[in-house]
Amino acid sequence: MTCLRIVASKSHQGHFNELGTGLFGFATGSPIATLNGYASIAMPADEETSIDRLAGQKPLSFPWSLTLRLPEPTPSFVQLASSMGLNNQILMPFMLKELGPDDIRSGANLIDTVSSTEDPAVHRRLLAQGFAAPEEIFTAFCTDHLFKDPSVTAYVGRVGGEDVATGLSIIADGCVGIFNVATPPEHRRRGYGRAVVSRLLCDALTKGASVAALHSSLDAVPFYESMEFRRAESWSVFL
């Protein structure tokens, strides 16, 4: 949530509000639904309080979601989501990795850090190629304003002068959040995405982070498990 607060604060249409203990409302203006909406992440989960507080919230004017830090919501929570027009439920794995000496490996010959004012366009282009989606979808994560934040670093892997992979990190509260790891189809299965993540983890460790965290797609879970991430929880997301 701290990472999401940073992204929202750098967005022209962004906001981030705490609605109660472990309950948040947020928006980035992105057309990616999971970057807008409401999240209940208190543990132990208090679905009854979440339902009471969320019932009065208005739907957003762009794609949004409702997230619960449980794999199996109660029928009452499912009914709340449905009443808000969110009828598609998915599981979103939450993965963690404790950082240590083995993560001091940079892949320096492959990965360059993205930092100049032109770099957001490079990151956005690689995301669009990697996820087979229009570039404008990723604007909220690819702005000069966001990239200038000292907690944010974007990476581009280059081979022979060609951009082959990308990723983004946000370091907050001793944790590095990992986002936007993507490799265009023609460059996959060559270790480029792994090299980006390795460099990201190495840099985060040297900057004081002790844990890495990310939300993975179900398909990407084996990739992150091969890098010693563990599937700590599964969250329910209503779209």
C-alpha cells in the first residue's frame, strides 16, 4: 500500500485515502483496474467492518477493483462486490523474498539503470511489447514525475545496444516492491527478465531493503519461485 501511495501521489488524477484500519481507497487514473479502487488488507481480516465501510463508497469513473486479503471471501463480501458492478473474481498471489548475501549479483553487463527524462518512454514501450497492450495503459507507471521520486528506479536490460527487458522497483519501509517486469516475446527464455530482477534485488539490498514483495500473475508464480520467492498469501480481487 505504501508503494501504491507513492504511485498515486505522482499521478495527475491520483489520490490515496485510509478509510479505516487496513482499509484503503486509491486511484492513479490508470486504465489498469488493480491500480484503482478499494483494498481491505487488515489481518486478521474483518470482512464485516470492511463491508460496512465500503457499502457507501461510490464506483470510480475508470476501471477499478475491490481487493480482499483472503483467498475465499464470504458470500456477503461477494454480494457487496456484485452490488458495485464487480462480478469477475480472480486470485492474486502475494509473494515475498527475504534478501541476503546471495542477492548481491548485479548482472552489470546486461542491465542499465533508467533515470533520464527520456527513459519513461523506453520503459513504457517495453511494457507494451511485453504485455501485448497499448502503451497508454502504462502511463501511470511511466511518468517523469514518478521516475524522479528517489524511492523509484526503473531498469532496462540491453544486449548489443538493443532493449530486451524491463522492470521497476519502489523501496519503502525496508521493503522493495517489484513491478512491471516484462520481456518482449522475441527476447524471452534467455534469462533477461531474471537478470533485471536480480539487479533490482541487488540494488534494493544495498539501499537498505531486507524484503522483496510483489503481486504475481498465476502464470508467473513458477518464475518467481525459481528465484526463491515464496507464495505467502493469495488475495481475492473483484473486477
